[in-house]
Amino acid sequence: MGGVHMRVAHTADLDAATLAAARALLDEVFAGELEDDDWEHALGGLHALAYDSGDETLVGHASLVQRRLLHGGRALRAGYVEAVGVRADRRRRGVGGAVMAALERAIHGGYDLGALGATDEAVPFYTGRGWERWRGRAHALTPDGVRPTPDAEGAIYVLATAGAPLDLDASLTCDWRDGDVW
């Protein structure tokens, strides 16, 4: 990962320029398909920021927010990964691994499990880091009660910690939020 240095900070500790740079990076990475709700989901927790050591431009980002996931009769404290992106010319050079390593350290130290929604293209990256696909049914605790979320099934990945036993074939229910619930 030569030529890159990391910063991990809470949203509250990032100035407007840093947040704007992160949003611009993600807009570029996701080809303009990053919705306002997606950006909102990335705020309020830890941000792992990778900067080019030469010109200090932001080349990688990921964030970790706390969510509650219901599983096995328990409300688990989940470190939920959001807004993972690496600038196209810096991919396959360890930047994604560096931002994820920072967040995975926080997951192992402070949460019952890690969780994220993965694109098909990102699956090999996450599984190579030890994330496992959730095979069971997915639901959301909505204002109208628990509702199935079949579109999310197959795209949810978890990182086990010592915090809670997981049955990857059982049901998993996420807390409610606007936009994509998973």
C-alpha cells in the first residue's frame, strides 16, 4: 500500500471539506448512483480515510455505523459497513484492504458482529477477508412491523466476532432506516 496513509475519525471530527471530498469520491466510484440516503447511512460513525501521501488527495473511504440486527431472539449490536470505495486508479493496491482493516478492528473490539450489503463485484474481496454470506431469510423491522426483504437476500455478509453465536441459515432482521434498509 505504498504512498498511502490512513486516518480513522468519527463523523463529528471531520470538517465540511473532508466530508465533501468523501462524498465526491463515492460519487465518482459509484458513477453517480450514490443516493442521498446512501450517504446519510454512512454518517454518524467511524470513517476510514485513505490519502495519497504525495498530494494528500482522498483515494479510499469506508464507514462503520452502529445498527441493531435481530437474530436468534437477541438484538445484536452490529458494526455495519457503508460507503466503501477506492478511486479507480488506486484499486488492487491494498487501499480497500487498509480501510476495511481499520473498520474490522473496530468491529472485533466493539460489536457483536459486522454486517454489510455487498455488490456482486465486491463479494470476492469481502469473502477473502473472512466475511460470510448470510444464507437465511432477511427482514426489516419497519414502522408497519417485521417485513421480508427478499431483494437483500444473498447480498448480506457478516463478520463473526466473539460477541454472539451466529446461525447463517436462520433469519436476520435489520432496524429501520430510509432508503435501502440493508
